Amino acid sequence: MTTNRDAGFLWLFKDKANFRTLPSEDTFEGYMKAVLICANGDGKLAPEERDWAVGHAAAFGAADALVDELKSYKADEDIEKIISATPASSASRRFLVYDAIRACTADGQYSDLERATVTRMALKLGIAEDLVRQIENVCLEEARLREKRLKLMYPEGAPL
């Protein structure tokens, strides 16, 4: 039986990635850990980057135990091993790069070092540098559109 909460989580997954079913807990765990590993590839996981990943996992319905684990997860495991743990997480490698970029930009910056780190991690996952640049462009364009939307809808600033 599907709960209302599950219906909401499925709506989010469908909106984001066109999923027809919710990922298994193992798939979601591997994916979110891989996002943090990628964001930590330079050895400097900013609090805003971790907060983005933790919030993302919570918003998309991760189990409380996983959300709690992500809050202190060292993010130093082998990214290839983690992302390959389930077929669905392995098939989501491009989205992993996308979410890693989003996590890296959560502090308002996407430095050359972060870009190099994401590219290096993507190459380990079999994703070419040209594809990483395309994914980066989508992320940056979406961020600009978000700002444009917010300014249009709330020219005086958000009411809450």
C-alpha cells in the first residue's frame, strides 16, 4: 500500500528523474554516499555541501538512519564501489555528477578545484569530461533560472 508520503516522494523522483518507482533503500544509500564522496573529492566538504546532501536525502524520503549517517559520514570510500552496489545507482552516474555539482555549489561557489574534483570523480565513473561540462552547464543554467523565477515571483523577497 502506498502512503501519502510515498506518493509525495515518488512525485519528487518523477519530477527530477522520471522514475516510475521509488528507489530501494540500498540504492538511495549508495547514491547519496556517492554524492558526498564526490563533493569531498578535494578533501574539503563544506558544511553547506553536506547540508545540501543531507537535506536532499531527507526531502526525497531517505530513511532516518541514512539521514543521520550522512550527517557525519566521512565520504572517503571508493566511489566506484559505492555507486556500483546496485544496478539502479550505477545507472544514475550522470545524475550523480549533476547532484555532486549541486552539492558543491551549495556554498555559493563552484571553484576550479571543485570542478577538477568532480571531473576526476566522473572520469573514474566512466563519464567523459565533455559530458561533465554539459552537466555543469545545465546546473548553472538552472541556478540562473531559479534566481530569475524567485525575483519575478517575490520582487520584495520571499515572505517566509
